[in-house]
Amino acid sequence: MLKRSSHSRAQGFTLLELLVVMTILALLASVGVVGVRHHTKVAKESVLKENLFQITHALEQHRADRGKYPAALSRLRELGYIREVPIDPMTGSRDTWLTELEAPDPDQPDGDAGIYKVRSASTDIGTNGIPYNEWQ
């Protein structure tokens, strides 16, 4: 039969050890959250760049085919230039795109001006320091 000495330590962790481990885990988790947020923002910016490129390309195709820009983005979908009007990743909506109309033609002052440029409606600042609504 084994005897325990009176100086033997009880099994388990001390409160101080548990606090140190929890502090380390909290620090690691906070670093991870910051990294995930940054990468999510960068991914949304990439989607925004691609969507702006695709819409601009479709607008230019419409102009080349029909001689004028469309009056609405939905017209691009109706005519088959794009499958769907893309979602603005910064606002999460298809309906918030800011559109710029072309300058009126001096030869046809009563003619309809079409959309020649599209921008995001978000005023947040991108990782490049430029607001999203100024991206082209």
C-alpha cells in the first residue's frame, strides 16, 4: 500500500493557469477575427471590380450593337447582354447601383440619354483609400 506524502499536490489546474490559457486563446481568436474581416473585405472588393467591369463591358456592347447606351440596367438583361444585373457586394442589392447618364447629343437634344457608367452606392472607403462610389 502506497502512502501519500502530506506535501503532494492535488490533481488539476490552478485558477492562474486557467486564466493564462484563456487569455492566450482570446488573443489568438481576436487576431483571427481581424484577419477574416480583412480577407472578406478584399474578396468583396474583387467582386465589385469584376461586376463593374462586366456591366461596363455590357454597356459598351449595347452601344456598339444599337448605337446608343441603354436607358436602364435591366435592359441589358432583357436583351441578353448579361444574365442578371449583378449584386453590388458593398450594399448587398441589385437596385443600388449609381448610374451616370451620357451627355446629351447636341444634334438630338430631345433624344434619350443612356447609362454609360455605373458605380457602387457605398460610401465606405476601400483598402486603396478611395470610396467605393468613386471606383470605375
